[in-house]
Amino acid sequence: MSSESSDESDGPTKTICPYCGVGCGIQIAQDDEGEVTFRPWGDAPVNEGSICIKGGAATQSVNHEDRLTEPLIRDDDGELREASWDEAYDLIVDEMERIHDEHSAQGMGFYGCSKAMNEENYLIQKLARRYGTNSVDTCTRMCHSSTVYALRNSLGAGAMTNSMEDLEEAADVFWIQGANPGEQHPIANSQYFRQAVLEGATVIQVDPHANKTTRSFDIDETDRHMHLQLEPGTDIPLLNVVIKTILENDWLDEEFIAERTQGVDDLKETLEDFDKEAAAEECGVPLEDIELAAEKYAMANNAAIFTGMGMSQHTCGVDNVQNEINLALITGNLGRPGTGVNPLRGQNNVQGASDVGAMPNVLPGYRQVDDPEIRADVEEVWDFEIPSEPGLTNVEMSHEIGDTIHGLYIMGENPVMSEPDTNQVEKRLEELDFMVVQDIYETETAEYADVILPATSWAERDGTVVNTDRRTQRMRGVDKVHPNTKHDLDILCDVGQRLFDDGSFDFEGPEEVFEELRQVAPIFHGMTYDRLGEEGIHWPCLEPGDEGDPYLYADGFTTESGYGQIEGVRHQPPKETPDEEYPLILTTGRIIEHYNTGTMSRRSETLNRVEPENFVDVHPNDAETYGVEDGDYVTLKSRRGEIEVQARVTEDIKEGTVWTTPHFADSAGNRLTNDVLDERAKIPEYKAAAAEIEVTVEADADSTDAPADD
Ligand SMILES: Nc1nc2c(c(=O)[nH]1)N[C@H]1C(S)=C(S)[C@@H](COP(=O)(O)OP(=O)(O)OC[C@H]3O[C@@H](n4cnc5c(=O)[nH]c(N)nc54)[C@H](O)[C@@H]3O)O[C@H]1N2
Ligand SMILES: Nc1nc2c(c(=O)[nH]1)N[C@H]1C(S)=C(S)[C@@H](COP(=O)(O)OP(=O)(O)OC[C@H]3O[C@@H](n4cnc5c(=O)[nH]c(N)nc54)[C@H](O)[C@@H]3O)O[C@H]1N2
Ligand code: SF4
Ligand SMILES: [Mo]
């Protein structure tokens, strides 16, 4: 078994950027020393040669000296030592068998990786299920799980309803709520949305923070850009003002509502006594601005909603997105080019990792694991019994350490940095019996691992990934940079073969895995590696002749009823709101030079040069109240922990709110965040907690450098 990379021609190799879900095509080349370099790919399907700062710098982290090069095992004295692959595999098999014997299969949990290929995520979910548990999940849980829940429930599929291309061509209004594509999906923003605005489209942005998205639409003083700077966690009241304004003015698409939806009466009833003025005040946005935005959206021929972490990462995340769906359904903005409710997906393959079943409740292709008929169907291909009970999500696995969960197999996730309430995550990981971390670097999470397996990076292997608009594309790799690393796919096959020895992990390489995926996941059934070629294909691609759908629901919704579901929702404040002790609202996010927990971006010279340390944005009025000057170092505190960061005094942030990032290990934003979950989607409330700030080192003190480490 092997999945050697296939640099077929002598020229550079065409692949896909490893960072965000836009899925830009890039090329890579390798010199005699093994160093990998970036080359543009001029006619790449998504980006036609454009790339953002991260894409251009992507190979820097591949060549970095911190790469893991050998398997590591933690000895009894707690120190890591180099080991052979056989030794590492033997330990993994022994420990996984012991946990199975002592605690049943439910004692293990598996984390997939949204930076790894479809084939690899397919294999890790198969490994979990062959072991006997559905407890397998990926970062989609911390990201768009609430969006996916609402979209699947009310429209049918948990993905973007439209594609970037048709949005650029057809949309007149872009409604961007809780998303910052100017920084997080830069090429989608510059190539598609900004282009549409230059040609006359209008943008309405709903965000407590002004950012590069805001600035990218300030084009020639056009009045076609509104920024509604709301208080974090008040998205439901804001959208209820919008919806009530549309109801009052009869700007509804009655025909669409009658023919294609259910539940409009429930929405009307919910908003009957709704007080628009009080709600606008709660949001901190003038009522007339929200009303004007409502009019612009309702009057558009085609209006498209974009939704991001500002909506999904709340305990009311599902309801936040449901309200966006309500808005689109009552105005008939679905099922046509240039419309829809569109989550811009996060990591380069977070969409694919979910599509191939690395989730605790669904098998590949979003087929319910608790449905006996579906299980029987898949069992015919897999030839083993699939556990029937849905498993735990990743944050639930983390919570269950010491109770249900005794071992974790983590392929490419960094929960010490990415899960909420880091201090508690660290305590729990200490209690774990056994943990495997399979990564390209020794991450903060790997400090708690018993075995660390060195994986090859994105640049060194082949496979497929799915971008934000469901385009499935091939990645192609150059040769391994470090000879004793292994592809994730090969590692999972090795572990699976050693654990079960029944042929269920006997694959020649990624294409053979993809062929099995096609058999069990109808949305991929019509695709082959050959057909994907260089252009890729959007799923659903049910039969070999299908071209894939650039937008969904032209003829009907794929919910159980066949109708789009409208459902009125009411304001639910964040679980923690400001009080005397913690008077500010803390929200967290990212900027263009940062990437998630920083394992790759902190190792990129280009990215690290621009934004090398964490910061907190503070409004000038709050700065005055708390005696903070621009550039001061402050202690940012919540009920769970504190970090020291540099303050930036700026009107970019809504008064009363402070804004920081989860990107740096020495001042990790997640030491502060609140570990409470949306009940249905289990996503943490990363976007609202109560906080306070206190100056520790003044900017005009002797040194303006960061305080010394102690
Ligand atoms: N450069 C870069 N690009 C990335 C990533 C990265 O780390 N760096 N990560 C990738 C991943 S995994 C993801 S999921 C995506 C995320 O991409 P986005 O969805 O854009 O994520 P964020 O920047 O976390 O949050 C979006 C916006 O929500 C706002 N916000 C905060 N609280 C609220 C609120 O209560 N209501 C509203 N309406 N808005 C609020 C924030 O100010 C922020 O501007 O980006 C992907 N792309
Ligand atoms: N406070 C706060 N916290 C957040 C968020 C927020 O907005 N605010 N956002 C949340 C969101 S949206 C997300 S998606 C999560 C992200 O959470 P994580 O997924 O935990 O974060 P990443 O930094 O993307 O970690 C990816 C890991 O994969 C490794 N890796 C990269 N390539 C490969 C590969 O090819 N193979 C293997 N085996 N490993 C590889 C990287 O080194 C890294 O350790 O964070 C969440 N946490
Ligand atoms: S927009 Fe996303 S996919 Fe494209 S180059 Fe930038 S990080 Fe990579
Ligand atoms: Mo994400």
C-alpha cells in the first residue's frame, strides 16, 4: 500500500491552497534539496491566478525547520523520545485494544482534520466506526455546525446554497452578517463580491467590528455600502426588525411563500407584539438604518446572504441562521442564481471533511447513522457492523474525558488552542489515559500526547478537497520533504490494518479510497479522479454524466416535507452578559495574516512579520473609562482566565465591546472564552463573554516592548 505523490510532468505541480475554503488553485515546485516553492496558476478555476497573502506564503510552513520528522513516544519519565513507526504503531494498537477491553469502544474518540484530504477524513471516520464508535468529529463543530444544522433542517443540505460565480453575476444585494470575507476569504471578496459592487451591487454588513471587508467596499464614496455596527449577540433582534419591516410593508414574495414554504404564520405570530424600537436600541443601531437595509434587501431582484462565525458561534447559533433563512424565504431569495444563504466555509477542506462523514451523527454523504436502512446499505460495502447510536461531538468528547472518554486519536486539530476555556481543556487532557496526535508540528496539544506521528503536509500528497461552494478539486503533491514522515492516508491504513487485519483498510492510494467513497456517498457518486480533472465538480453529482449544481433548490427543497421551513425566533442573550465585575463584552475573531491556532501562520515569515503578537481592540470611550492608551499592555480578564495583550484604541470596535484573537499560544484568546454550547449544534459561544481590562504596562513607559516573560 502506498499513496506516493504524482508529479507527472516536469513542470510545477497544480494543487489547491491549504488555507481557506475559497479553494484557490496554486502551483508548487521543488528543488534538489527538497525545498518547496510557490508558483501562480494563471487559469485556476476559482481564482484565475489571483491569490492572497496567505496563499502566496503557503509553502513557507512546509519548509519550516519545526516540522515533525520522526515518530515520538512519551516515556514513563514523561520525556518524548524518537521511536520507529513499528514501535509507535504497536503502542497505539495495544492502548486502543486495552481501552476497548476496559471501557468498550465508546472509550475512544477520534478527531478528523479539515486540512487533510477527503480520502483521509473518510478513513478516520471508517476507523472510528470499525472500532465501534460514532464519536468522530472535526473543527466544523466549532465553526459552522449551527449553520449546517439550520440549513439542513430548513432547506435540505448543509452547504452554501449558491456559488461564488453565480453570486457575482446575478446578485444585486450582498447581506454579509457576522462574516469578514475581506480577511477570511480574500479572493472571494476581491474577485467576486467587490467586483459585483464595482458593477452596481449593494453591500449591507452587520458586524460589531469594522475591518478590511468594510474598507474594501468604500468605493468612490458610493452609498451602496451600509455597515450596521451592532452589539455582539443581538443578531436575532436586528433581523427581527428587518423581517417585521418587510411584513409591515408587504414586501413579501407571496407566491413563493405559498408554493414553496411552510411556517410563515408562526413567524408572523412571533413578531406580532415585537417592539422594533426597543429591539434597535438593544442592538445599538439606529432603527431607521435597519429599516433602510431591510428595504434594500427586499427591493433587490436577487439578494444573497453571507453568514459567518459572528452568527454561528453563539448559544443561539442555530436560531441566528434560521432567522437568515426566514428572511430569504419570505422574500423568495432562494433557488435562483445570485440568492441564497451562504456560509463561507472555513478551512480548505472543512466542507469535505463533513461531506465524507467525519461527523458523529452522519455517515458519508450526510446519511443518518441512526437509520437502519442506511446503515445496511453502507454495511454492504464496508462489510462490518456500524454502531447505531450517534457519537459525541469533539467538544463533548473533550468534556467527557475521565468519564466516557479515556483515549483520543487526534489527526490535525489543536484543541488546546481552539476549544473554549483553555485552562479547563489542559486540565482535562492531563486526565486522559492515552492520546495520539498526528500532525505536521509539535502543537500545544501534542504536549499532552503519548504518541506523536509525523504527517506529510498538504504539499506532499495527492487527494481531493471540497471548497466553500461544494467544488470538489484534486490536490497534487511533490515529493516528501522529510523521508520518514508518512501521508495521513498511509498512517490510517497502517493503523487500521494492524487493529483489524480484515482488509477494510487495504487501499493502494487515494484514488482507491475515493472509489469506495463514491459507492457509499451519493453526492459524490458521479465523480471520478479523471472527471474532476483541473476544473473540479460541484456536488451533488449523483450520476457519471452530472455536471454538478452551481446553485441548489431550483425545483424544490430537499427537506423531508419538500418545503422550505420558516420558523419565528426570539432574542436569546449570550449566556454571559456584562455586569459590574466584568463590564465589557469580549468577542474574538481573526485577521488576514492569522490562521486559526497559528501552527502554520506563526511559522510563515511573511505572515508573522505583519502581525507578530496578539492585541485587543478597545473603543476610545472605553479606553478613557479604563485609563487605557493606545499601545499599552493590558490584562484582559474573564471569569475563566486572563491574558496580557497590547491595546489598540480604535473606533473600529463597537463601544462596550473588546475584540481579540485565538491565534497566539502565549496570549491565547481561548483562556477567556465561555465553554457553553448551542444545545442542538453543540457549537461554543466564542463570540460573546464578559470581560474586563486593566493596564499593566503603559505605552510611554521606558520600553514599548512586550512585558518580559516570567
Ligand atoms: N486569514 C484567515 N482566514 C481564515 C481563517 C483564519 O484564521 N485566518 N480561518 C478560516 C476558518 S476556519 C473560518 S471558520 C473562517 C471564518 O471566517 P469568518 O466567518 O469571517 O470569521 P470571524 O472572523 O471569526 O468572524 C466574522 C466576523 O464576526 C464578527 N462578530 C463577532 N461577534 C459578532 C456578533 O455577535 N454578531 C455579528 N453579526 N458579528 C459578530 C467579527 O467581528 C468578525 O468580523 O475563516 C477562514 N479563513
Ligand atoms: N476564540 C475563538 N476560538 C475559535 C474560533 C474563534 O473564532 N474564536 N474559531 C473556531 C474555528 S472556526 C475553528 S475552524 C477552529 C480551528 O481549530 P483547529 O482545527 O484546532 O485549528 P487549526 O489551527 O486550524 O489546526 C489544524 C491543525 O492541523 C495541523 N495540520 C495541518 N496540515 C495537516 C495535515 O496535512 N495533516 C495533519 N495530520 N495535520 C495537519 C496543523 O498543524 C494544526 O495543528 O478554532 C475554533 N476556535
Ligand atoms: S483566498 Fe483562501 S484559498 Fe485563496 S489564496 Fe487566500 S487563503 Fe488561499
Ligand atoms: Mo472554522
